[in-house]
Amino acid sequence: MSAPPSLTVYVVRHGETDSNLQGIIQGHLDVPLNDTGRSQARLLSQSLRTVPFTRAWSSDLIRASDTAVEVLREHPNVELTKDVALRERFLGQWQGKSATERHAASKSDADGLGIEPPGELRARLMGWWSNNIAAYAGKAEAHLVVSHGYAISILLQSLIGDGTIVSAPGVRVGHLPNTCVSIIDLGADGRGVLVKHGDDSHLTAAHERALDNVAEGDA
């Protein structure tokens, strides 16, 4: 008997921006990809070119939507839906400041700065999941979701925390580098398995190929 169909969800962090490089807090600031970020997105697109995507969502912030657009160059028949619910956490008056400035501030300094409470962020992301992904659970489809580092971390932690998904053996939730891919297989009951987390091997492979080319040129 064949295994029941499952929905495969590819959750991707956007490519690098100058603010990422400089340690500047972005939140809802609409910062574009830098040259490295665009290159990362192209490498990601190549690595996902054989995935049969049927639906795609991204945050409406340009660093996420441009990453998604690059991936979908290999999938011209898939329409991208931009959704504010997939935005990064809103960080109020910390946005545009350095991470060093934020870490130097005391907890009391953060009060009244208009920062989105963690519970509201969690509710926003889980609501999006329920309204958009859960409806397709168990269908033999592949969906692309492009969002932001902290938002993805909270989404995955929340899905694990409420039992919606479990991590496959050996898969640990941790750092999410730019253009990394996390993959969830979701069954018809809406529950699933996190089979990959924070994978940026497409960048490593490209770097190794470049080193090989240099070595061959020096030979």
C-alpha cells in the first residue's frame, strides 16, 4: 500500500540585506536585498527548480517578496500571494537601530516603544497558517512560504509547541541563515513532521564549486 499523500511546505528566509550585514534591526522596515542577497536568491532558485510548487506566499516586505519572485522564475505558472501576516515582528522604535544599541537597553527602556508582543506575533502567524496552509493538509502539493528569521522561528516553535508538527529524528530547531529552507510534510489530519530545518546547503555547494574552479585555474 502506498503512503498517503502529504502536503510539503518549504519555509524560506529572505536573502541578505545591507541591514543584515550591518547588524541593523529591520522589523517592518522595507529594506531591499543587497547584491549578496540577490545572488543567494538565485542559488536558492536553482536548488528548488525541480520542486513542483503549486502555491506561493511571501511577506509583502520587498526583501521577502523579491526572494520569492526569484524562486518562482523557475515556476512561471505559480502566482505569488503577498501577505502582511508573514511580516517580521514589528520592533517599534528599535527599528533602524543597531543590535548593539538594543542589547545595551534595559528591559524598562523597551516599555512603551510600540514593540509587537510575542503573543500577538504568535497569534498572527498561527492564524495565517490555519487560514492558508491547514486547508491544503494531505494534498499532494508543494507550497512555498518566504518570510523572516524571527517570524519563522516563532512559527515553527509554535507549531511544535501545540503538537501540530514534530521534528524528525536528528532535526533540531536553531539558527536560520539567509535563504535557508525548512521543510514540513503535513498529513490529511493537519499534523506533520519538520523534516529539514535551516538548510542553506545551496550556498555551501556554490562556494565549494567556486573554490574548485579557482583550484583548477591555478593548476
